[in-house]
Amino acid sequence: MLSVKHLIDTYSLTADDITQILDTAASFEEVNNRAIKKVPALRGRTIVNLFLEPSTRTKSSFELAEKRLSADSLSMGGSTSSVVKGESLADTIQTIDAMNVDMFICRARLAGTPQKITENTDAIVINAGDGKHQHPTQAMLDLYTIRKNFGHLDDLKVAIVGDLAHSRVCGSLAPALKTMGADVTLVGPPTFQVDDPDWFGCPQTSSLDEVIEDMDVVYMLRVQLERMEGAAIPSRREYNRLYGLDMRRVKRMKDDAIICHPGPMNRGMEINADVADCARSRILDQVNAGVLTRMAEMYLLLGGENNGVSA
């Protein structure tokens, strides 16, 4: 089992933790390729999906993962919880906790919300993305996709490109890659760069063209238009010209280099449509990996039955 009780961030995960998640996810691949995609690993366990921020990929993949593990689940959104009536988050969590649930999956606009939940319940908490802070389950599916492609993570060169300052994906993926021995470079416009790249332990540059030829993975971040808070950005066309991934840049990449993106994509801004759909793209592989890695995380944190994977 993992060395942590909750999955709140990637800094708390050791290399052994990450390897265990990825290996367990790989063991679930056979389940997801069956005609009947279900095992009894978490039968009788109750999981609450508390999504206080809109989500498509993360929410749907957690719900599928729960069903495939035979867990009982309850999905709640911000508009359907009593938080909109003025109830505090602590009261909401304590009320649900009184129903003897086993796990909370939390997505929230405010950074720190999942951690706050751990202070008001004995149930296990998984952070499904909190503000600009962390998105650890996204990082795990990214690592799974990259490792499956190359067979390893150590010594790979990865460029994380785009809206670094507003991205919880960058905040969780960069340290996870570093933990696994990858060489990470942050690339973005000056107004989108992180304030302290030394805290990430990664070099930072404003020139994608200077580094793209050396990279094994080019990971394009979505421009977080909803989190800009007045930040100065160029026009979509100018951003695409300076920092977008187009076929001209793709042709300069290593022969075996791949392209990733967490979705949803701003096609024509950070990534061109033909690039998103090209043979190098692993974007749909990432979506598939999301179900597998989230199955693994819930299974490991909840101490699933030993026969759960092969049943």
C-alpha cells in the first residue's frame, strides 16, 4: 500500500509510491479491455464525488473507475450541495461523513480545499484538482502514458509548455517527473512563468524553439483563460505563433518524441488541430490512462481485496 493516507499532492509521494500506482494501473488494463469491465475490488465501499468546479474528463473517469471497481458512489456538484445555501464546507463534509462514507474525491476552485476536508473527516481524500495548486491524479495518468510509451521515466527530457503560472497540472507534474528521475524544462511567456523556478528545481525559458529539438516529451498546457485575473496575454494568433505547437515545430522534434496535453484543448492557440490529431499525439492515451490510474489510486488507498485485479 502507499505511504500516504490521502492523495493531496505529488510532493508527498515517493518514487516507490508512484511506481506502485503505475504498476497497479497496468494490472487493470486487462480489466478495461474485457467485454465486462468490472471487478469486486471495492465492493461495499462508498465514495463521494464532491465536484465544486466544472469537470468532464476527471469526473467521468473517476465515476467509471468507481463502477469498474464495484464501489458504491454518490456524485455531488456545487449547485446541488448545501454550500450554495450558505452552509460551510466543514458542515457539509461532517454531514456526509456521518453517513459512514469511505472516501471523498474533491475538485474545487479554491486551493487547499481537499486538505481542509481531511481535517473534518476520517475518510480518505483524493484531490481531483484544487485551484492553481495541485492535480495529482492528472500527474499520475501523465506519467503512466509517458512510461508506457518509452518503458521508463528516468533520464527522459520533458518540456512543460505554456501557461505555467496558472496551471495546477504543472504544479503536480513537474515534481512527480523529478521524483522519477526525468529532466524537466518549463517553457512559457514571461507573463505566464512561475515566480520561483528554483522551487520546482527546473530551468525555465521563454523560448520553445531553443529546446524543442532536445525533448522526448512536449507537454502543452491549456491556457487557463478562466484563471487569468487580469494577466496580460497576446492575441490567440500571436500566442500560437510564439508558443503554440504547430507542424513546423513538430517536424523539428526527435523522431520518437511524443506530444501530451491535459485537455480540454484550445485548438489553434496552444496546439494546432492537425498536431493534436497526429501520430505523435498521446492525448487520447492520456484519457484512457485516467481511468486506469484512478482505479489504482482508489484501490491502493482503500486497501482493495487481494483478488481485485484478477477477479
